[in-house]
Amino acid sequence: MSKTDVQKELEKAHAEPLLPIEKHLIGWSLGIGITLLVILALFNHLFPVAGA
């Protein structure tokens, strides 16, 4: 399949809305990621690496 064929197919494809479960999973993933990032930042602040 050539590049122009793929481009034509992508242009013909219509955007589909996210399902409620997909929105739920995205929300949970972002929430867990941000929470873990905050925990890591706090841990790094409380226990800094010596000699760095």
C-alpha cells in the first residue's frame, strides 16, 4: 500500500467519539501518573541524594 493510499484512507475515516469506559481509563491513568509523580517529588525532597 503506497503512502497516497494510506493518506486517502485516513482522510475518508471519520472521527469516532471516545466510549465512556475509554474516558474512565484515561482519567484513571492520568490520576495515577500524577499521583505517583507527586509522591516521587516528595520522596526526593525529603530524602535527597547525598553528594550530587
